[in-house]
Amino acid sequence: MQTYNSLITKQKSFFRTDTTKDLAYRLEALQKLRIAIKNNEKKLMSALKGDLNKSEFDSYSTEIGIVLEELRFTIKHLRSWVKPKRVKTPITHIGSRSFIFSEPYGVTLIIAPWNYPFQLAIAPLIGAIAAGNCAVIKPSELTPKTSEVLGKLISDLFPEEYISVVQGGIETSQALLNEKFDYIFFTGSVPVGKVIMEAAAKNLTPVTLELGGKSPCIVHEDANIKLAAKRIAWGKFTNAGQTCIAPDYLYLHKKIKEQFLSEFKKATIELYGEKPLNNVHFTRIVSDKHFQRLCSFLDNGELFMGGDSNQENLMIEPTVVTDITWDDQIMQDEIFGPILPVLEYDVLSEVLEGIHRHPKPLSLYLFTENNNVQQEVVNSVSFGGGCINDTVYHFVSPYLPFGGVGNSGIGAYHGKGNFDTFSHQKSVLKQTTLFDIPFRYPNMKNGLNKIKLFLK
Ligand code: NAD
């Protein structure tokens, strides 16, 4: 097996020069990255088209634009984020001052998946650079065209001792995991997340795990049905459902089921046309293996809409299956495709019970006008993040840290959260030498009584 020891050693030596900690160096790197992404927009779009049949609109709005916005926000705020934060000092520490320094971890590893192959590799890189780290990126092997453009873009911009892209599949990933990194940022599936954490544990390397799972979408009886239908259709079928935070399944209130489904069908046709398989802008399924896996769900429950597929170009129509229960095959794992199963409910407690019996989801979406219902769901269910009366949109706010909880992940990023993820918070006390309070010393007269005045 190839080793990456010499690359990591080079990065560690470079990190030790403290060059990457310099604010001007970080800002210049972020600026250079921003300009290069803009200059490579066309190449990226054509690679994404080749790998996943992503349209230019989708490529820009879900990959390139998101990353440019993350860069813009980071460049704007970095100067204030890097400043040591002065914090209060308790009376017991009189004479001293307290600070928190955000320091980079060192050499970081970023492992990315295929579904947003550019965005999910570059967004964490922005955090790594902003915080002053070196980085090795391992993009997905399932989107070779995009991974190649990404590799070239990075190697043209940065020396490998600072930022390097290593291409390859599982073996490459495992060879990298044999090295001792200072931080590992992984985006991918739950089973591989466990492999990553196990490898990291050997070196006590801290990790962020951005994983997946089944994200519920609840439509309550009092929801704005038309808008809910449109926002859910968009969130589910963008990227052909291959989005970690896509609504995985619907919980529909029985009273509005028929009305909702009919609006949902209309909304989907408006977005993708009567014949989505002929729509040149509809994203395809990434591989034959995933295509076969998804097709095996098409006979679950009752087919309400869609159901057609084209094996030659790996496309599956936006599909809805109803009369689904938790025992159906489609409900056993994250779907990650354009098939939406529908569960029904009478009372909210059935929904809460159903969700609670399964791992904590990455996202949760709730459509209702009722504040009490909103409060009850947010209070009762643990989930990574989500929206009320929308889907997916929370992902693109730099003010909302994005991440999972429990099985859906550990840690969060985006905006300041991205900088914080790649920084260790180093607490430092600056003590005075002008005087020395004697309470702490064991030889002080009545020491115990005096210390009890302060530590109570
Ligand atoms: P994956 O876990 O199969 O692969 C992700 C990365 O890990 C790839 O670079 C791959 O080469 C590497 N890898 C695969 N198997 C490995 C192993 N045994 N040891 C070491 N490395 C290995 O995930 P994927 O199929 O590329 O992506 C889909 C998954 O990612 C879905 O579960 C989805 O929910 C999740 N995801 C999560 C987020 C998020 O932000 N939380 C975003 C996108 C995707």
C-alpha cells in the first residue's frame, strides 16, 4: 500500500514555520481560491455535468455559488475571528487577565463524498485555511471529472506542503488514515464514519463527521399545502435526491393527504416537466450500483407518481410511493435518491414516536402554522438542524452552524462555525507579578477557612 508519510511530514514541517498562521497569508490564500474558482467556473460546470449531469443552474447554486459565498463571508470576518478573545477573570484570580486564542490544529485531512463533490471538499477547506492549517483533501473517486478539476485548481494555486489533493478510492483513504493527522474532517456515510472514527481514535485525532441518515419531513393538517408541496419537491428532487439533507420520507397528516399529494404532483411537474427522464437538466444517479439499489424500492407500497427509470443514462423519475410503513425496505436506510415514501398519521404523537424509535436524523422539516406544534417537535426530537415551513434552506445560512447529532454526525461547520471547527480554543491566563495572593498556598494561617470564602 502506498504511504503518504513524506507528504504529511512535509506539511508538518511547513506548518512548524508558522507561515500558515499569518493573517495576511490566510487572507491571500482565500482570495486566490476565490479568484481561481471564478476563473474555473466553466470547467467545473462541465465536469459536474459529465459526472452527474448537473445543470449549470444546479452546479452554480449548490456547488460553486455556495462556496464563493462561504469565501466572501470568511474573508470579510476573518480579521475579527482571529483576534484573541478577552474573557472575564474571577475574583479568586485577582491581578490576572484571561484570553482565549483560536489556534490551528496543524495538518488536517478532509475526506469528501461524491454528491456535491466540489462544494463538500472546498467548504471545509475554507475553514481549514481560515483557521491557519495545512490540508490534504481526498475527493470522491465516484466523480472523477470534478475531482480532477479540483485537484488541478488546488495544485496550480498552492504548494503541496500547504494544501494538497490526493486522488483515489477507499484504499487511498485508508492509507491516508494510517498517517497521524491533527484533525480529520469527514463527509460521507454512517458506516464509513465509524471506520474514520476508529482510525482517528488510534491517534486520538479529533474529528468532525458530517454523516447522513433518514431526515423526516412532516406536513401537519394546518400547513400551507401549496407552498409546502413546492418547497418539499424542490428539496427532495434537487440533485435527484442525492442530498444528505433532502427530506428522506414524508409524514403526512391523513386529513390533507389527498390535497397535498395532488399539489405535490403539480409542483414537481412545474419544476421538472411532464417527462423528467427527457429533461436534460435532471441530475442522474451517480453509479449503476446506486441505480440498482434505488430501483429495488420502486415496488414498495403503492406508486402515486413517477416510477420510470432509464438504466442507460442512470436516471430515475421523481417518484412518490404511498401506503408505506416502517417495515418496508425503503424505510430501512437513507434513500439518497428521487423516491419519496409517504407515511400517514392522525395525531402528532405517532410521528414523534416513529422518529424516536430511529437514529437521530441529520435534518428535520416541519410544515405547520401552529406555534405549539412547532415548539413540541423542536423540543421533543433531537436532530442536526432543519427548517420550519421549508426544506434544505438552513444549510446555506452562514449564521447557522451545520452538522449532525448522534448517528448523523459530530461537530458542525459553515460561517464562523467553519473557522471554529478547525481551531483549538487555547485558554491562557496572564498573571501579575506585582503581588501574590497567598490563599492558594497550604502554609497560610487559617488557609482552609479563607479558601472557603472564595470557593463555595
Ligand atoms: P462514503 O462514505 O461511501 O464515501 C465518502 C468518502 O469516504 C469517499 O471519499 C470515499 O472514498 C471514502 N471511503 C469510502 N469507504 C471508505 C472506507 N472503508 N475507509 C476509508 N474511506 C472510505 O459516502 P458517499 O457515498 O460518497 O456519500 C454519500 C453519503 O454521504 C450519504 O450517506 C450522505 O448522507 C452523506 N453525506 C453527508 C453530508 C453532510 O454534510 N452531513 C453531505 C453529503 C453526503
